Amino acid sequence: MASSRWVRRWRSAGLFAKFEEGAREVGKNPSLMPRILQLHLSWAETDEEALFNAMTEWPNGGMKFPKAGIRSPHDFEQMAKLVRPDDFKGRIVISSDPDAHRAEIQRFVDLGFDRIYLHNVGRNQRDWIEVFGREVVPKLRR
């Protein structure tokens, strides 16, 4: 199964090993700590609207470089103008298909995250909450 291979690859890459190492360094027991993740996504009623939302509301999701050093809103705005739709590939799911989002979230559930906070980048929050509450979250499995 492709999803299982993906999970093994992430685990073998040491994501949780680094988490556990950091917890132990500060005197904590990593097995007692929650593994928390925030996922950014763009859902809308059409793929075009989902892409528009990502491009206009969350262009930093397509910026493939560190942003911590950007101090000026003007500089950030100029950099955001350079973002293209392809820049989001592999970074956030942009889709009108609830199952595409469910599959992406499920990958992280399978990986072992205890809590996953979802951030829809568009302003269509009410519709997103209704659709995800009805069609996505109930279908996730531990």
C-alpha cells in the first residue's frame, strides 16, 4: 500500500526520533507527550476557487525558502507576487475534493500524530467547517 510506504519513509527519516531526542534533552518523557501537527490546506467549492484562495490568502505556503528573515510587509508582498500555482505542489493540498483532503490528513494520522490542527487558508470558513465536519473528519480512522 502506498500510504504504508509513505509512513515508513517518514518514520525512518527520523521525524519522531528528533522529537524524542529533543524531549529527553529537556528532561521530558516523549512517550507521555502529544505529537501535534498543524496542516495548512485550501478547500473551496471548486478547484479554481481553492487555488485562488491559496494564491491570494496564503502565498507563503508556496514560498520554498525560509521566511523568518523577512521583516518588511512590502518585501513580503513583493515576494508573494513571485509565487506560482506549481509552487504549492507537495506543500499543501489545494482541492475541492473532500476525499483528497481526507487522504492527506489520514497520512498524518497513520504516521502517529495525536492531534492535527487544520487551517483552511481561504475565507470560506463556515462552508469549510460544514463540509469537513460532514465529509472529512468522520471518515478519518486511527
